[in-house]
Amino acid sequence: MPANTFGELFRITTWGESHGGGVGVVVDGCPPRLEISEAEIQSELDRRRPGQSNLTTARSETDTVQILSGLFEGQTLGTPISMMVWNKDANSAHYADMQHVFRPSHADFTYQAKYGIRNWQGGGRASARETVGRVAAGAVAQKLLQQQASTQIIAFVSSIHTIEAVFDATQVSRELVESSIVRCPDQQATGKMEQAILDAKAAGDSLGGVIMCIVKNVPLGLGAPVFDKLEADLAKACMSIPATKGFEIGSGFAGTRLFGSEHNDPFIKGKDGKTHTTTNNSGGIQGGISNGEDILLRIAFKPTATIAKEQKTVDDTGKETTLAAKGRHDPCVLPRAVPIVEAMVSLVLVDHWLRQKAQCG
């Protein structure tokens, strides 16, 4: 499968560079007659777009989506859905100093080593601006999951740097998350996180953190044994997001400190007459297949690589030099990464839902 394509039955291909004419996505395999509007897709893009607050990059993009195909009279046709967003506020002059210099911990060196050429303007294809297409496609996937299974996907910031939020994941709502400038459900932690980001920004530095995602009303039986395990595809999807460095599901690494008798999720017959578990250390997936409980996952994001602080590096001839990056960059990517995580999770789930329908009816 081409490197820019994701999914099996619900397949997306993203395209475009950070400072090119625009970015976008083609969605293939979406069932027909799904009611969805441009406004619903735009709403998700608005959550991802730059310039939302003084905590994000100052790049001013409205990220207005243009649907070129696949919709007619407010419904999907079953044909490829093509969506694009024009780049309006690219300023390549900010990157002139980086034309021949490799930014530490960025993709500059590895892209040059792999392809022998790279687009140094804003990072080109390695820029998180590529995720515009993912979020647009994710909006379609989320609408389909909501319509077919009432599935809810809610991601939020659970920590930034050393600041940990306190919350009950099962009680977190989209409204609560969106009421926070950093998309954290803990109001007290929000204030501390906001100040920490501003302090890092003032120092020309950056911060990382963790995003948690909870999926409610998950259809039973999604995923497959061995190579197509649901958590394996979720891990690939989430780790494909720029700046990700870690993935956990259910108890994650903390589960390694428990005995099997503590970690196992006992089965019971619920009040609804269905089989449930009393605990959820499995994170809603057992044997690579969803068990109907909430899916709980966490993704670690590193501090933004492009910072204004002077750092040691080399140029494309191997000569040692220093770099204090210019341009407009997020001092912390997490607030804007929340809808990206939701999009990637929704794309995996809708693809597996279609595969389940195709195989088992």
C-alpha cells in the first residue's frame, strides 16, 4: 500500500505540503447515503486549525474545507470524497536559515538521507499541517460510527510536562474538554498547564505531554486475531501522528506491576442481560478484538522539535553549526492534537466495523 494511504475498506489518502498550494484528502470506501454537511467537517477542522489562542502557532489559517466530490444534496454517494484546504498564510522566508541546516529531532536529516531531496519550507510533508486531511476524513468516519453504533470518541489532554490532570475518564464529555484552552477536563490543571506553556514559549522552548482517548459504545467483535489486532491498528494509527513517542492501551505499562489475579477483568452478566467485565484493565480489547467495554488509550507526544533556543547541529555538508529556529510554531502540540487523535481512532474503528460487516454480517 502506498505510504500516504491508510485503511483497508475505509481508505484515505492525504496529500500536500505545509507551504504548498494546499493540503487535502481523498476518502474511498465510505458507504452511500450517509448524511453529513460541510459544516460538520469544518467544525472538526476548526478544532485543529492554527491561531486558536496564544498557546498555539500564530500562523493564521481559516482551514476552510472545500468538498470537491463524493457528496450530493447532503449525502455521500459511495464514490470517492475529495476534500481540500488552501494554504493562505505560508511564509517560507521564516525557513530560509534552515534550507541547509538540519533541525535537531526533526525530519530534516532523515528525509534528506532517504530521498536525497527535501522541502525545507515549513517541513514540507513532515509538517503536522498534513493532518488537516486526516481530521477532515475523521469527521466522516465519526459521523458514520455515530449513525451506526452511537459510538462516541473523546480525546483530551491528561498531562503536560510534569502537570497531571485529575479526572474520571468515564465522565469526561466533549463539552468539558472544549471548555478548556488546553483541552484538559481538569480546570485546576488547565490553569497550570496554560502557564507552563506560556513560560516555555517565552523561553524559546517547548513542552510535551500525554493525550488520553476514551471510546464509548464500541461495537462488539471489531478487530481480528494475529496481525490485524484492533490495538495493533490503533497503535499504528496513533503513532503515525507527528511528534508521537509512546502508546498505551488499558493498563498499559502500569499493568506490568500487577499480578495476573489483579489484572484480569472478571466477566459478569450485566443488568442489560449482556456479558460485561467488572474492571477494564484490557482497555476494551481482548485477543485483538473489542469486547464491548470502553476503549481506553494514551498517546505520548514529545516537546515540539522546532524551538527558538539556540542548539548545536550540522548543515547538509556535515559542518557543525548552531540554529535558533525562526517561524511560527506551537510551543506545545497537545491542545491541537486532540482532534487528530480522535480522527485516527475513528478511522481505525470505522474500517474495522466495515470489515466485520463484510465478514460476519
